[in-house]
Amino acid sequence: MDGYSYDDCPLPGGHIRILFLKPGIHRNSDIVMDLRSYSIDEIARNPDDYRFTALSYSWGDGNASKDVFVCTDSHHEFVPGSGPDATTDMEIPLQQRVGRLKVRPNLHEFLREFRDDRRELALWVDDISVNQKDTQERSDQVPRMGTIYSTADTVSIWLGPADEDGKTDRAMDFIKTILQKDGTEELFVGGYARAWSELLYLMRREWFSRRWIIQEVALARSAEIRCGSKVINWSDFSDAVSIFTLNIDTILKTIKREPEQERSLEGITDARQLGAVVLVDVLSNPYQSLESLVSSLSTFAVTDPRDTIYTLLSLAKENTDMTPKSKKYRRPEPDYEANLLQVYTRFVQWCVQESESLDILCRHWAFPELEHTVNHEYYPDIVKLPSWIKTVDNPAYGAQKEGFGSRRTGDGFVGTPESRHYNASLGMSPVISYGMDQGPSNQNARLLNGDSESNSEEIAVSHLSQQPMRRSQIYRVKRPQLDLSSSITVKGRCIGQITKAFLMPKGIIPKQVLQNLGYHGGTMECEAVPDILWRTLVADRGPDGKGAPSWYQRACMTCLTDNTGSGHMDTNSIIPQEDGTKLKVEFARRVQTVCWNRTFVDCGKDDAQGDRLVGIGPPDSRADDLVCILYGLSVPCILRPTWRGGGDDYTPDYFKFVGEAFILGQMDGEAIKHLSNEELEGQDFRIL
């Protein structure tokens, strides 16, 4: 039997393909369908005449190894009401001409479970309705997905088959119990420990880790969740998750009291970051900017990294925002012929133009490039991403697919695009140019690609941050293969150079950090706790982004006197204490959100003001890195100057963007406000 050819169902401009799933009397009968194209505008104008179900699912593990069969000689017409509620009896002709299509096991299982034994059902399924091998067709169809999911009669969410132990079946039934009891205290006693544990098991299904699902559910007129043979309304599931979130601490304690159920909590540090919880929260306020959506949903995965942006285009407020500002710049559009660097660079350009800020450089939003294209036959050439595109390898929380999204590092200093917490560059506009727009110069491209005599890159270690840095003071590290086309050049000022750096692992503030900030052990009065100590540990802000409350000083004192025997401050041991005061616990939690797996940095004295520069940088900050204020960036950043063997003795060939930083006393324009116009010219930093 021949493979199915999409030439049998061509797709004119403005059309989509709908598949008509034929009835199957037996569960193991072959899966047979028709494919026909229809005008998406006609469907949108008359949705009741074109009733179909749009599928939301995860592709799942495994290659496309399962067979489905597409009829090649039928001429099916949409009959009004021929969607999921149609009652027409159908028979499959015995001599039907069909072509074979390969699909992944998870989709195959859904089609078996969803089809009826008497009725034909109309569906839109991305992996079948779109020719995935045609990059131009994919680019054309992705912008239509918002319309597809918003006009579908129902969006069917497929979590996958039921597990063999019956956990998912019981969890789906428990959702009804949660709503019937309306969150009463009866739900949070030991008798329901297993039920809550199994609901958490259901909430860890792979579907909740996918980025595409966000727009698919947000735009739906009506949605249902399917897991195996069980079906519930999305609104019921959403309400159950909201009740779970409101009572999360009590529920976790209930589960922990049952030794057999406690294992289900392995790896959890903050269940509020669970994909299902985040999803319900986002869908309660979906009207956000594209930059905000891309940045805040970084833990949700994609198969094609270019979909990091494309998945959220239909949901972003710029899709409907008609203010003059949003008209000024053309937002990114799907282009599956562009490589990843081109897609990401266009997105960064757009964010900088729209926000008039460089804060996107500090956010961990980008999915890494693929390691290979074995399963991506039509993917463009693999590229290496520059340091100014921060990937999701190190976001505040781990990827949803890894489990409960446990904390990996502190929360971002730059805040959200709608709510910035600092103003280090005093509102100055960014001055930025992109190497991709200029193209690589032959000489510099040759040097940056390794055609010089040296086989190692050279990094400055000068300790005079306001003086020229000489190549005679260098050490060598492995050289990345990059060229100028992946660079950006920005204006700013260097305000210091790191002389000491200490990692603060997983909520532990090491003794060396406390000593550097003025604490040398023993008890002390509240007023004796140095401002430089407690203000640094909380980034001089409260959890709401406003100024640090004064009671933090007293709470810091009680944490310091909580001797662990090692001289460290261990926030992990402070928070669970039964006798811990609320102030002490809240202070310790704030320290975790700031310091978790970050590095304490000390620049010594600032030459200009004579003040000591201390703060908190990314985990890979190290001595000899530079602390800089880039114009248009709301927080300081850490840059690493690098020579490649072709520049002069004083000017680095480029800088690596290490990441955002908090520097005490430099977060509100202090490094900028007293400069002359000539000094404000700053210097150019070429970043790779």
C-alpha cells in the first residue's frame, strides 16, 4: 500500500484541512479517515455549520510508527451539524482506496479512544491536518491556529491512556468529589491523602509541560479533558486545581502524614510552579504582552525551539492591540525556513523596540538549539546561540517535564515587562546594533572563527575597572566558534570589576559571604546587623518589588543567631521550624528567592565614589568579570571581556554576557545621575 500524498488534498490559500474519522466497530479496527480542505474564513463566519473538534495533545515519546489510513477517492462535504453530535450511521466501503500515514503512538491511542462505533467525527489534528514536511505550509498554518481553536466546537485535551494501576481513573473521579464538597475541611484529612496524591500524579502528565497548550485552551469556546476513557469539562478541572492551590500547604501536610503517599512528593520544592497550577493562573489573565508570555512560561517545552515564540503569537495582547505604539513595529511572524538564530534575533529586536528596554537580555526565555536533526528532517542548519540570548537551561524553576518545577536559581531581578523593580540606567534609551543586520566583516569573522595563530581565547584579569585592560594579564579557556553576525553592540559604562566571588548553593549563605558582609559570629542586637548584610541578601526589596521592609533587619538577626554549627545561614532549616516566627520564615523565603544558586560578588572600592560595591550575580560569575550598567537595562549586568588574538592590547575583541546582577547602592541610577554629557557617551560593548 502506498503512503498518503497530501497532493490528494491540496490546501488553497486561506484553507485548513479537516479530518473525518470513520467509525470503528472494534477497538482494534484499522483507523480510517477522510481529509478535506475548507476555507477558514467561511468556518469562522459560520461555526455552527462546520462543527469540529480541535485536538490538544502532546506528541509523546516514540517515532511515527503507527498506521492510519486516509481515503483518497472520496468527496465528503460538510453537512451542517456533522461534528461530534452528528447521528448519521456510517459504513466504510469495502473497496475504499486509501493511503497510509504514520503517526506517533499517543495520537494513535487517542484516535482509537475518541472514534465512535456508529458516527463519523470531524477533527483538526496538527500532525495530520498539516503536512509537517512542508515548511512553507507550516509557516502558513501556524498563524491560523488561533482561529482554528477559537472556532472549534470543542477543544479536546488528551492526557494520554489511563495507567495500569488505575491512578488516573480515580484522579479524574476525585475532581468531581472536590467540586461536590466545595473545598470543605473534610477534603484535607488523612482519608483523602491517596486521592490528592493521585491528582498530583495526573497533573504531572506530559501535556501540562507543553507550550502549545496555552493558546489552545485559552482560545477555546469549550474544552474537555480526556484521560483514557474518562472525560471531564475543563472548567471543572480548572476549579479543582484552584481549590488545590488555595489549600496547597494543608494538602501537602496531609500527604506527608501518610508514608505510602509521601513518595509522590519527591523532588517538590514549590508545587505552585507545577504546570497545571501555572496554566490555570495564566489562563485567568491571558491578556499579556508577547515578551511577558514568552518570559513567564519558560518552563513549558516545545519540540521545535522556534516555537518558543510562535506558540504564543495568537494569545499575545499585541495580536489585538491597535495603539499607535504597537503599530509602529511589525511583530514576529512564523517562518520555518529561518534558522534559530534568525528567529531569536528578530524576537529580541522586536522586544527592545516595543519596550524601549534591554531587559530581555537578562531573561531566561529561549529554548536551546537542537543537538541534532535526526528526527527533524526539514529543520535548517544548526546554529550556536550567543551569550546575549539566555536559554531556559537555568531559569528560576526547572522544566515542567522534569516534575514539579523545583527551584533552580533565584527569581529574576528585572521583574516582568509590565513591572520593573529597579532603574539602574535611569531610564536611558538603549543604544544597540545587531551584527546580523551588518553582516560579518571578513577580517573579524576570520579571527572570531579561529583562523588566528592562537587556539585559545584570552580573557582580561585587570583589577582596575576604570583603566584600560592589558592583554598581558590573561588566562586561557576553550574558544567558542562564533562570528560577528551573532553579535550585538550596546552602549553603557563599567562600574567595577569582581575581586571575590562565592557561590550560595540551594538556599545556604556560606560563612565567607556573611563575613564579607560584616557578620563574624555570635549574638548581636538588631541595630548591630549591618545594612550591607541584610539588604544585600534580600536585594533591597520585598517580595512585591517595593522597598525592603525595616523588619527584615530584625528577622535577619534571628536567622544569624540560629547557629547551624557551620557558621552558614541555612534557610532550608529555618523555614520548616515549628517554633519559627512568621517574620523569620518570611525573611528566609525572601533570601531564597534572591540568593538560591547565585553568586555573591565583591568588587572592592568603587574608584568614582569610594563606596564598596557588593551584590549578587549569576551562578557562573567569577573574579575579574566586569560589573556594567548598559543603557536601557534596568539592572546592572556581568560581562566577561575576551581577546581572540587580533585586537590591540587595550580593547577586548568581544564580551560574554554572563547575566543580570544586583549591586547594592547601584540599582536606581546612582552610577548615571551625576555624569556629564561627555561621560554619558559611555563605551561600546560588543557582546557575543
